[in-house]
Amino acid sequence: MPPAGWYDDGSGSRRYWDGNAWAENTAPASADAGKEAVASQAEHAAALSASGGTTSAAPTQLYVSPSATATAQSDATFAAAPGASDAKPHLLGVIALAVAVIGFIFACIPGALIVGWVLLPIAFVLSLVALFLKGKKWPAITALAVSIVGTIVGFVVFFTVVAMSFDDAFGEVGGAVGQTSVSEEADEPAPADDPAPAPVGNLAFGDTMVWEDNVELTVSTPEGFTPTEFAAGADLPNNVVFTITITNNSSENLEPLPYTRLSSGGQEGSQIFDSGNPAGDIGISPTTVILPGQFVTWKEAWSVADPNSLTMQIAPNWDYEDAIFTTDQ
């Protein structure tokens, strides 16, 4: 090693070499620096020659300042720090963020709240773990925030649904109580002075049925009928025709809508429709309104099994009870 002395440290200044390492002592360069260094080196060379060693003209170890050493150590520490050189976030943080977003969406749906409440705690735990792993932290931080906000939103939605359910339940109870009251009122017996419907007995053909509002219906006795070639429904051995009259003696207009049924000898009759009959269309019921004090008449022909055993059921419209005309008295 070079002997102790003042040497050029490579920066243009003279620095003291203690024989093993550079010291912090410095001195300005002078004109005699080169001479002193040469003399010191000559002395060192002579000492080494006497001992059979080798010489070194100057310290070969470069001087490095403490500040430069500290900077290098800081750079090395930064390079070794977790996440300092990682360019990507950790996979667990990304998974936590995805689970948190899905849980938040389900937490906003009233019918799927339970799914959100399962996913959000999972995302919360995963985000906490991801914060302590290498990689960028923003997915874990975002997942943590979303899981917390989603949980709050889920509770708000839950309590809103519960409140609406209670309102609906109390509304239904109130409606049921109201309906019960109305039903009880409807079940009360009618006043004694209300007229009861008059019983309808069996009438003979040719008689007149009179209802409470003085609407009358008359069915004539049956007569033989010969259908034309245009007739339809003449399927049984015998054919008869009836003349039917509705008289409106009430105080209101009457809309006729008669629906006739006829049986003969225990067998349903077949109504005949004959548009070519000289007496006019047979089987077409009236539909024009009947004013108070007026009447309407039409003919109905039927194909029957036994003309001596007939039963007809008919009413002016659906608002009236059926009148029954029969030959079996």
C-alpha cells in the first residue's frame, strides 16, 4: 500500500491518505504538491525495495464521498422496496375489485340482496389481504371502498323493502276489514216491504205470462208447419210453429233478447230457420227496443218428436225469469 501522505484524490484537491484509506482531511493543491507526492512515493519505493516488495505510485482505491455512498445505499433500498419496481397490481386485488362490483350490483336489487350480502364481505377481506401483497395497491383500495359503500346501500334497500311490505300488509288488512263490513251489510235481511219475485208456474200454450213490471209474453198453441226447400233444422218427424208476442206495459224501454228451448216426448227439439217461407222469415227473434205500451210479434218453428207432448222455456231477455209453457197439464 502507498505510504501515508497527501495525494491527489482525482477531484483536483489534495486529500490525506493514512496508509489504508482516504481521510476526510483535504488541502488545496499547490505547486509543490507534485514534488511532495514524488518524494513520498520515492521514499515508499525505497522502503519496499529494501524489503523485496513492489511499489505503487499512488493509492489505487478511488475516493468516494459519504454522501455519494448514502445516495447509492438509498437507491439500492428503494430498488429493493416492495412494489417499487412492480408495474402491475396483484391478482388478488383485481379479484377483490371484481367481487366488490358484482356484490354492489346485487345489493341494489331488492330480490337479490342476499347475494350482495354474501359477496361484499368476501370482497372486503380479499381487499385487506391484497393491501399487504406486492404490486400496485389501487385495485385493493378501490375494492375496499366499494365493498363498504355496497354494504351501506344494501341495508338501505333492505329497510326500504321492509317498510313497503309493512305498508302493503296494513293496507290489505284495512281493505279486508272494509270488505267484511260491506259483506255484513249485504248479508242483512232485506226489508219486509220489498216485493219478492212472483213464482212462475206452468202455463198452457195460448196463455200469457205477466212479470212484476207488467211485461207480458204470450205463446200461441202450436200449429202444423211445412218447411220450404230453404229451411234448415227440420230433422225430426213432426214440425210445428208458434206465434210469440211480447208486450211492454212497463214504464221503461225493453230490449228483447228471447232465448227459447223446447223439448218433445223427452227429446230436445230442433229449431227451424226458414228464410223462404211466404209468411216471412221463420225463426228470427226481434232485437229492436220495445217502447212502453208497444209490442212485437214473431214466429218460431220447431221440429219435434211428438207434437202432443211439448214443453217450452222462454223469457223476454236475461233480466227475467223463464216462463214455462207446456201441453202436459
